Amino acid sequence: MEEKNLNEEIVSDEEFHNADEVENTEEQDKLDVESLTEEQAKTILSEVLESNSEIIKDLVKAQEESEKFKDNWYRTTAEFENYKKRNQDLRKTSYQEGKVDAIKNILVIGDTLDRALSMDIDEKAKQGIELIQKQFIETMKALGVEEINPIGEIFTPETAEAIAIVDGGEGEESGTVKQVFKKGYKLTDKTIRYAQVVVVK
């Protein structure tokens, strides 16, 4: 037990001496700094400034590289967004063009039904054709297709093309559509087929 206490006392003495040495060193450093000549102080200051100058240069270089990387990132992001937008527009246009082509191929069915109804047929056959025509019109509407049938209206080249001009009868105004030879169609306000019409002179 006495030996243990003795060891503890030795350790404590060592710690005390070590702490004392640290304190003396710090004090010595302080004295050394205070005892520097002006020339020595200038030399140390110059070395510190030179060292800091290199650090500042490195920092400036790092900042410039950071700005460069940031600009490249912004540019790449913008280009990617533009690419996505162009791709979306292209897909939309391609889909719309494909839809128009498909609809144009179906319009011939409507033309055939219109011609059949203009013929001299029995009532039962007429009712059957009218039912098919109704289904055709509903299908076109579901696809967003609107019929252009401007009979009795003023002729407009935006939606119709005149295939003939005839003298007007009593009460018929000049420039009006007298007869629709073939109906036109539009999809989302865009004419996909002009109506072929006969116009009053």
C-alpha cells in the first residue's frame, strides 16, 4: 500500500515538472518574440506574407476552377433541358402527323356514306346507312375531328376550295356556297381536308 502511494507521488511529481517545463517554454517563446530585432521581425513577416500569398493564389485558382465547373454544369443542364423540350415537341408533332394521316385514310368512308345517301335507295337501306354514318361522325368527334360543311355560308378559302362557280338563283347571295361536293374536316382548328364546294357567282 505504501509502495502504491509512493508511485503516485512520483507520477504527480513528473506531471508537475512536465507542466512546469511547458510553462517555461511558453514563457521563453514569449521572451524570444519580444527580443526579436526589427530586421528579424521583418524577415518573419515577409515569410508569413509569402506563405499566405501562395495560399491566396491557390484559393483564387480553386475559385476560378469552381466557377468554370459551375458554368459548365449550368450550360450542360440548359442544353439537356433544351434537348428534352425539342424531343417532346418532336414526339408531339410526330404523333399529330401520324394521327392526321390515319384520319385522312378513314375520311373516304364518310365520303362513301354521303354518296350512298344521295342515291335513290329504299327506306330500310337508307336507315342502315344513316346509322353507320352516325357512328362514323361520333368516332370522328371522339378523335377531335370536326366536319366542315359550309353549304349556304360565305365561301372562305381557309376551309374550302371552289371547284365550280355557278349563276345564283333567286335569293342566293353572291359568294355563298351553293353545294358541297365533298365535306372538309379539321382537327384542333387545323384544316386537314378542304371542303370541295360550288360557289354562287
